[in-house]
Amino acid sequence: MDKIQLMKSRIELLNKAAKAYYQENREIMSNYEYDKLYDELEALEKETGTVLSNSPTIRVGYELLTGLPKERHEKPMLSLDKTKDVSVLREWLGSRQGLLSWKLDGLTIVLTYQEGRLTKAVTRGTGEEGEVVTNNVKVFKNIPLSIPYKGSLVLRGEAVISYSDFRRINDEIADADLKYKNPRNLCSGSVRQLSNKVTSQRNVNFFAFSIVKAEEAGISNSRAAQMEWLSGQGFDVVGYKTVDAESIEEAVNWFAGQIEKNDIPSDGLVLSLDDIKYGESLGSTSKFPRDSIAFKWRDEIKETTLREIEWSASRTGLINPIAIFEPVELEGTTVSRASLHNLSIMEELQIGIGDTVCVYKANMIIPQISENLTRSGNVTIPELCPVCGGRTEIRQNNDVRYLCCINDGCAAKQIKRFNHFVSRDAMNIEGLSEATLEKFISAGLLKGFADLYHLDRHKDRIVEMEGFGEKSFGNLIQAVERSRKTTSVRLLYGLGIPNVGLSNAKLICRNFDYDWHAIENAAFEQLMGINGIGEVMAEAYVRFFGDERNRAEVRAILQEVELEEVSAAADDQVLANKIFVITGSLVQFKNREELTALIEEKGGKVSGSVSAKTSYLINNDNTSTSTKNKKANELGVSIITEEQFLDMIR
């Protein structure tokens, strides 16, 4: 293949990845793979002296295809040049002062304030043109809707969803296929909703990182001064350090040490000149500003040998390839396996048993295969499901190929389904691990959920199974019996209805006064009337209870369990419409989960960050100088102790 043809192939791959990322809120390759292809293309362009019109090296973003209104940016938003070498940062900075900050991994937003009020919010989009998302941004958790400064202000920042909120939201999605891949995709989809109802449920936060315009604000010619000024206006700003050539390496190392503790997703650092006017005087290239440069972590990459491909079946029928390789040390831990996600990625890497592969940790956390040096491609895609032996089928969705088991009775589907039903937040039957459930299902002891309540009929067979005896069998039966007294919330959550997580099950049950008949017969319109329930969830819910097989299974369960009465009296919902944030150590409660459960039981809601919508911040140390306390004081949010909270509900 000649060099021009090689360039064209790289451009096609990179543009396809950009389309998936910017337009479809999904990823078809990792950041590492994208950067590697991009660097190869850039090197080819320099070598040949040719730059094709559709090359991503001269394009800033991708064409927008959504129903949101579009608007051109007053000042184009260019990408940043990048390096993985600290010495390049030092040389770039020279004798000047710089500002080193997190490069947050979310969605860039431009905010406009007029006369102290938020009037407009636009996404980065193509860099030239973005989408207007003002109504969605107004329901972010920490956005100031009004500020002391009354002049015209335009600023930029990053909308992000924390790792903890990402895990919480994914945990509430029963269907593995519908789970979000990473916080960035979740954030992008949340901010670009056509209705801000969904956005308001996602705990999106905004961190400011630069001012585009602030007429007559009197800010000195310094980025650090800009950050301090923005903080004083009520904005959360990205974490940063002022640096010079001598301190830059120490600062980079400090940020590297914070990655695992940092709950906010990041994919590197940004170094900017502190002298704003000097930076602006340098101008820009066609794509990069000259006043800032991005630093990407130099991935620790190890070569190892691929031993096997493990095919992992899920309860949705998806069969995912997992690469098993000789153990290697990466970023201080030993890793020996990495998900290949789907057939498309496996085939792109031409994976084969015995191949030499390069392994790294994406963002220093998640093991990934970056390259296959051998590319033998000798892996055979199984025609039979590894669990049930039923026929498999290759399906395609958005250019991505998946392997699926088409047997509805597949034990893998059943195992995952039962595992969810008996989990702690559902029916809470202790002693039923996934391995134990697999044994019972394989032995034909469990076909439906109600069969769990008749395991006592199979004592002779169970006590003979490996890992079981008289005592463990007795403990299991006791756990089953304890679960007979349960709640409508636990049962609804345990059924595994797509998208109906624990918090949504609580919302639905509370809305229908915990009356099971009303719960299972809820109409689409009724569900849409519940604050927190979206269209996709409502459709899945109605579809589930519209299936007679599911109805029959629920009837069988209700023959075995007793739903405890829950008082839904209005006078018991003393915290209705109140939003709490919890911080600091607790004395009266075992943990935050226990306090959260009580707040929700009384009709309140718990958020992860303080905003203008927060009713109370619970902190036993109201003199603390923590970020949350400072924010509460700035916004006039009451800070109360556990004792004061308990007084409210007595």
C-alpha cells in the first residue's frame, strides 16, 4: 500500500471514530488507538507534504445531526496540541509562568451571563458551531444561575459526571447492553437531551477553566487570577497549580499521584501560559492555539503472550470475548485479562492464541490491548454458546459486530437473572452465589423465581453437592424463609426490568402507594408523570408487564412471599421535595447508605454535590473549610448536623 493510500485508510478510520464519538455518543476505539492512528497520519502528511481535505488533522470536530438548535461560537474552540513528554512541556514553557490543570474528560460547554444571569449555554460541537443546551445546563448540580458580576461574561468549562455517579447509574440499569461505557459518554448523552428532565437526574457538574470575555471585570492579566475570580463568582474551577520550568515535573508527578483518588474523570493535563496577553499574541495554527498544550499520560505498555480467549455470556445473551494473557505488572498491579468488548475489536486486532500483544491501562486504570504484534487471527468464533451449547448468531448494530446466544432458555441468562433476584437490594437471599445458582440451575432445581422457595424439597440432592452439607443447607433454607417477608420495592427491583434500578423502583412504588396491583398495572402515561422516569424506562416497564409469561412468574412469586405494608401517608413524607447532600464522618448512622435510605424513605432525595437546589448540607462539623461547606455558605444552603436532621423528622 503506497503512502497516500495508507493516509486515506487512516483518515477513514479516524473520521469513523470521530463520528461515533461526537455524533452518536459511543466509542469504537480507545483514546490510545485514536492517538496512535492520528500520530501516524500526521507523520505521513509531513513526510509526503500532502494533506487531504477530509483529514482530521485540519478539522476541529464533526457535523452535528441532532434536534437541538445550533449556534456559531463567538470565538472558535480549537483542539490542543499534545505531548507525552515532560521535557517538551518544560521546553514549551521556557522562562515563563504557567498554569497546569486537569484535562477533564467530559463535554466542553460555553456559558454566557448577562446582567448577572445565565442566558445561554452552548456545547463545543464542531469547534465552530455548537448546540444550544441552556435549559439542560440550568439543571446541572453546581451551576450558578446568577452571579455577583453584572457585566457581559463568556466562559468555558467542562461538564462531567463523576465515577461514583457513573457506577451508581450503571448499577441501576439491569440490561447489560444498555449500560454506559464510560462517564464521558454518559455525560455527553445527558447534556444533549431534548428534555432536561433526564439531565436533572444525572448529577452533571460543571468546572470552569477559562474566560473568553469579561467586560470591565478588572481581572489582572493572569490565568491564575481568572481562576480565583471565577471561584469568587460561585463557579467550581478545575484543579490547578502554578508552575515554572523548574517545578513542572514535580507538579506533573503530583497530578499523577492523585488519579486513583480523583472521582472526576480526566484524560491528562493542560499547560497554559499564565500571561494571557502574551499567549494571545502568539496566535494559533489552523487547528491549535499556541498559548496552551495538552499533556497525555505516557502509558506503561508491556508485551505479553495471549494464552486464550474466554467467551463470557451475559443474561442478555451477549457473548463477550475476554483476552487471557501471561500476567504482567502495570501501574503497580498484576493484570492477566482484558475485555475485547466485541467481535469488531477482536477482528480489527487480528487476535490469535500465542500472539504477542501489547497491554496498557487506559487512563492508568482499565487494562486494554493496544496492539497485536503477531496478528495471526487464528481465533475461531464459537458456533455454540459456551454455557448452554445452543446456537450462536453474529449480529450487527451501528457497524459493530456482536456474538449472541439465541437460546431463550440459556443457563447464562438464567444465572444472571437469578443472581439479580437474590441480590442484597432485591430479595436478599444470602448463600446463593452465582456458582451455587449455576449448580442448582444445571441440576434442574430452578426454573422460575418461585422455585427458590421450594429448595427444601431437594435436600438430599443439595447436601451431596460440592461445597454443601447439612449446616450450609440449613443456613440457606433459613435465608430463603427470611426473604418471604419483603417489600414491593425489593420485588420490583428484583424482577430485573430493563432500566428499573433500585432508586427508580422506590420512586414507582412510592407513587402508587406501595399497592402491588397498581404497580404492575401502571400505564405508560402514569409512569411518565413520575419525576425521574423517562420514556425508555416507561416503555420497557409496560412491555415487561404486558408479557403474560412475566405476569405468570410474578403471580407465582406472590404465592410464596408476603409484601409488608408500607405507610405512604403524606404526613410521613416530611422530607418531600427536599434535597440533601451528606459530607464528613457520621456518628448517629453506620454509614451514608443508612442515612440515605432514611432520607429517601421520608420522601427526600440525596445528591452528591451542593448546588442552588440543595435544601440542606448534613455535616457534623459546620465550621469545616471543605469545598462543600464553602459552596453551601456561598449559596446560602443550611448546614445541619445529624442531630438537627433527626429533629426534623421526629
